[in-house]
Amino acid sequence: VQLVESGGGLVQSGGSLRLSCAASGFTFSNYAMSWFRQAPGKERDLVARISSTGGSTYYVSSVKGRFAISRDNTNNAMYLQMNNLKPEDTAVYYCKAPQFPSWGQGTQVTVSM
């Protein structure tokens, strides 16, 4: 299982970023997928989750209405559209297939005031 995140960067408060996750080594379309984030000195926390078909999504309350998770099963990819970013969204973002132990390298998102 290999997960490669990309799309992070430095953005001003109120800005937007779109993260991507490229998955390989498993039948992507069979599995729910998640985005996690880890801020400095904090634990890695769930941000959003999407079902295998993309028909069901879940967001933690702090990002609901600002972030949108989606997936493209044809291309084994998952996305996280992040709008109205806040400084507290600063973290390394990871994609995860919950049934597998592997983590990618993550992508850094930094939101300045």
C-alpha cells in the first residue's frame, strides 16, 4: 500500500488549497478513505472520511462547511478541498486507508494570519 499526498503550501487566512492523495497497492474503490492532520505537538486527528463509492462523507465539526472530501475511483485518487482556511488548520495532512497500517509522508499546510 502506498499513499502519496500533495498540494500543501503556505496560504493566508481565508484562502484555499486542494490536497490530493494518490493511492496504489490495493483495490482503491473497495475501501473508505480518510484525511487526518497533525499539528505541531498534537496528536494526529481525523479530519474527514469518505465511503468507498463517495456517496457518504463525514467531517469533524471544526471543518464542516469549509472542507470537502471527494474521490476519483477511476484514477485511485482522493481530494480535500479546503476553503476559508484558518491558522488553526495549520498541520501536516495525511490520507489513510483505515484498513491498512500504512501512512504517507504527508503534506504541510500552513495558514498565516
